[in-house]
Amino acid sequence: MSELLIRQFPCLSDNYGFLVHDPDSGETATIDTPDADVILAEAEAAGWRITQIWNTHHHFDHAGGNEAIQAATGAKIIGPRYDTHRIPGITVPVGDGDVVSLGSHKADVVFTPGHTLGHICYHFAADKVAFVGDTLFALGCGRLFEGTPEQMWHSLSRLAALPEETKVYCAHEYTAANARFALSVDPDNRELQAYAAMVEAERARGEATVPTTIGAELSSNPFLRPMDQAIRSRLDLAQASDEAVFAEIRHRKDVF
């Protein structure tokens, strides 16, 4: 089986587009559709034909290009079963535990409500790759537009349990801002300090900070670390539940 090929490129103001290609079958999936024109141009530049659209959730900057890309390519649209009434053109609704295929490469569907109630992620276990939409970000997590802190913490915990070497492709370039906030709640974390310095240098060079890895996030992302005693002490929540500490971190980020 050939290696899964991933083409990453900027879309809109701070989104990333991802084309995932299986050389053996020639199949190509776009993960979400933030900008149909850019995605189609990137596929043409790569010499790839888009055969599938994999949506993570219903927000316009993730599903707004569905119909244009489907019209141009005939691609089937895979997306969360919960959002069939909110995502244009879904032909294959999927839910937690389902498996979707790109040629011989298999991805598990992971239900991750919180940012939205229907959000899903796609985990290529054999390829050690996960496309996580707006659930997990490098040094951050998505805003809770629809779900509860308890739901989001459970969703993040599921992603945190993936192998540490898993490459995490999140959908926005938010890392520099996330790093500034992370240091406000976990300032003495040396791994976070090093991560933040790396991000600053990457952004100064105009480089992407995505993908990250599960291991890097476990060491430095405060949204995955509500059990950490230093964070709990700083928030004066030593005896609180992990969900309560996570909720406080998320609230502080919302107003940061």
C-alpha cells in the first residue's frame, strides 16, 4: 500500500484546506470545503481528481464549497449524520465508529461534539494521521458554539487517547494566539515555553504551525491538561473535576 499523500494550503483568512490522495487508486478527498476555487485549483496543480468530500461539521467555512466542488467533480459527500439537514449535499452520512475509505486507506469516524453538536473527526490509524476540524487546535480547542464543556472535554479526551505520534491536522492557523493564552494559565511549563518560541519563529518566517502531534499537545496544550496540578493551582481549582477545570480554561480563553 502506497503512502497517503497530503497537500495543505491556506484558505480564506486563517483556514487550511487539505487534499488527501491515495496514489494506488487515484482517489482524492478534500477535508472540508472552505474555498471551492482554491481547492479545485490545488487539486489541478497536483494532478489529482477530487472524488470525495469529507466534512467535519456544518459551519460555512467548512462546508460552504460543497456544492461547487460536487458540481465540478461529481464527488460524493461524506459528513456527520447529525448534520444532514445542515450540510449541503451529503450523500454518505456517517457517525461514531463508522469507517470511511480512500482507496485502501481506512479512516475511523470519531464523534466529537462540543464546537458543534454534530462534529466528527477522521482518524487514519494505520497512517498515524487525524483530521480534527475545529475540535482540537495546536495549543487550543474550538469554541463551544453548541455543546457543553462536559461534551467537549469528553471529545478532547478521545483525541488525546490517540497514539502520541499521530499527526494532527487542525483547520485553522490560530497557534500564535493560542500560545499567548496557554502561557497565561501554564507559564512555568518549559515544554510549552519551547513550543511557543518555535511557533513565534515559524510564524515570523511565514510558515504553518499545522500539523501538530498528539504528543506535543499532551505536553503543552492547557485544554488537554486540566488534571495538571500547576494549572489547577493557578486557577484556584485544586479540588475541582477535570470538566470544571476545562470549563474555566475555556471561559478564560473566550475573554482573553
